[in-house]
Amino acid sequence: MPTGDRTDPYRAYNFLIEIDGITRAGFRECSGLDSSQDPIEYREGNEKPLTARKLPGLVKFSNITLKWGITDDAELWDWRKKAMDGAVERKNGSIILLDDTGEEKARWNFREGWPTKWTGPSFNATGSEVAIETLEIAHEWVEKA
């Protein structure tokens, strides 16, 4: 096997989140970057053989889930509170994968996002873990840039 340039995959721990108007960038975890499309089965009565066609259905995206350690920063909570009060504020954003030098290597952009669920921390007086908040963002589209 000849030797040459080796390309290692990027590590999952080095990422940033950008959301319109929200400056927070440090998160513990980000998940939900996926899309799916269910097939629609369709058949006309005069077709032979007796099988259904499979047409592409609607594209669906999972919610993006962000987890972070609680601080005094309330920007994400304020965004969720607006949605709970009936004033949904949609924002665009990006999840950015960095290499070990901090250089951007991949970017996923989402559109028309809004916070659909917030989960507060679990407390345990015998533990020493960081208190973690979770926010789910519903959105209408994600693409790799």
C-alpha cells in the first residue's frame, strides 16, 4: 500500500452555533441534523404488473437540539419565552464544524427556526455535574453549505 497524504475525519467536539441576533456560541451538544422523505404509494387501475409507484413525498426535518451549561446568559430563554407568549420569532442559523486549528470545515444552515421546547436542568445534591439546559428548535429547512 503506497504512503501518501492521510485525511483524518473531523472530530465532533469542535463546533459553533450561530443564530440571528443571539451571540451565544458555546454548547455542549448539538443534534438533529437530518432530513427524511416518505414515499407516497400511487397506482392506477390499468397498470400492469399490479405494483404501486413510489413518488417522493414531503421533505421533513427533525428539530435541532442544543444543550449547554447554565450561565447568567438568558438570550435563548428570552427567545423561547417570546414563543410561549404567542410572539414566535423565527431566526436563521448555522451549525459550524471546526478543525483542530479552529478553521471552519463544514456548515449546516437552517431557516425559519423557532424554539419549540425548553428543558431545564435536573438537580442532585450528591452530584457534581454541570447544570444543563436543553432547547429544541423547529425549522423548515437545513442544507449543507
